[in-house]
Amino acid sequence: MITDFNVKKGPVEISAIKKIIQCEIRGIDPNTKFIHISSIDTNKYDNGDTIYFIYENYNNYEPLNKDSTFIVSINQKEKFNKFNNLIFVNDVHSSVAKLSAIFYREINELDNDSLKEIKIGNNCKIASSAIIKKGCSIGDNSVIKDGVVIDYNCKIGNNVLIEENSIISNSIFGDGIRIGRNTSLGQRGFGFALDQTKNHDIFHIGRVIVQSNVSIGSNCCIDRGSFGDTIIGENTYFDNMCHIAHNVYIGRNCIFAGMCGIAGSSVIGDNVMAGGQVGISGHIKIGNNVKIAAKSAVFKNVIGGSSIMGNPAIDKFRYLKNYLRIHEK
């Protein structure tokens, strides 16, 4: 079954799962079949054909459906006594990485007959060397320059400019977006499970959603989400050579100067400004109206309205006070 940006290989039976990972099954009928595997934080599906995975640091158990199916650590058996359908494993992350490959695959040329024809809007200018694959739609007044590749099923809005040699995949664009040269959106993120002999890649099924009036400079990379989406809010601007990892959410009206990097699953509020070479760690939250000085390294949550700088980044005035105390001696 083809969805927008991947092919579901299922249904997958419990017997197939037991061949891929070492696990202990509790309460699941041996004939049960599954279509999806998903993060509990995403919670996209609720019709009984999904396996949700839960990491050990997850604590919000009460809202969970006791009849859903979960992959959990064998170390958490007691916490899940009230749940009916469980797959216990030694390592949740490694198990999910291995299983993702039997649930999903990439769309390829063999699927062409199942994809919709390309739709091009009015007054578009598309270079002869650009490659637009089946299933794509491009809005009115858009410009696609030489060497651009737009992969299967991407949705491009009106008045979009995509400059030379950029590659767009697994992405949905709003209107009025500008993509600079040699930029890549929608590739798989840096998500995998470590193994001493062969690491196991996580198959990413998420998208990149770029809202209207965003500008992305040259040589930038924005990774698709793993099981959720990577989202760039309206009117946010990126300078050249920025990297946004999988599952990152960035709010509206933000500005990121050259060579900024944001690690996976971080949440950035509205009106955030970051100077050049700022690094933001993964799985943290930065509030609205935060200002981050150039070359700062952000490792923890930042409350809204803060101005921070340094490595590790702290309150700007505290940093400057410490700097003056040290260097005035």
C-alpha cells in the first residue's frame, strides 16, 4: 500500500516479528497482523493495527489505551501490568530500528503505475534539466531551476522558487517559499541503533512540512521526521549551510544565521533569533522570543524571552559579567 511518501509492506504477523527481534509476547493473539509501527508521541493511528513503542524515560501512562499494542523494555514489566497487549524487549531502540525495515520501504520506479500524474500550475518556469517525479504537484507561478530533483508525491505551493541543484523529497511546501542552491530537504535523518557488528538504520516515515513564506539558503539540509514530521513555521528564514535534524519543530518568524545546527526532536518557539554557528542539542525546548548569540551551544531548555550566549549557553548578562571578571585581571 502506497502512502504519500512510503510503501507499507504489511500486514506483518507476530510470527515475523519474533523472527526479527528477541522478544516476549504477552496477551497478543498469534494471528494478529499489524500495518504500522509508530512512536507513542506521534499516536497517529487508533484502529488496532499499530504497534507503539515506548522508551524507558516515558512517564505519561494514564492516557494510553490499555488495549493498544506496545513495545516496551523488559525492565518495565511492573509498570505495564494493566496493559493487555505487550511486546517486551531488551532494547526498544534497536528493536524498532530492526522492525521498521519490515513495515516500510521507499517508493521507487516500480510503483509508477500506482502514482498520480504530475500536476503543474499556471505560469510556471521549469528548467529542462529539472527532474519532477510522478505524484508531484506544483502550484502557480513557481520557478524550478536547472538540476533540481523533486521526488515522488511532493506538494509544492504557489510562487515557490527552487534554485539550482536542490533536491526535494518527502516534503510539503506552502506558498511563497524560496530554496537556495544545493539544498536538500526530506532525506532520511541520522536515526539508527548502534550494534557492534552492524548498525541498524531506522526507516523514516515522517515528512518535512515547510509553511508559507519560508526562505532557506544554499547548502542547507533539513531531514524528514522519523515517525513524526519535521516542521518549519511561517516566515522563518535560514542563512546558508544550516542543518535541521529529524522531528524538529520550528515556530514562526525565526531567523537562523549561517552554519546553525539543530539536533533531533527539539522544539523551537516563535520569533527565535540565532547567530552564526549556533548549535542546539536534541530533545530540548526553546521558548518564544529567545535570542542566541553566535557560536553558542545550547544544551538545555530555554524559557521564553531569554537572551543567551556561550558554551554552554547561559544568560547573556551573566556570561558577560563572568567574562569581564576573568579578563580584567
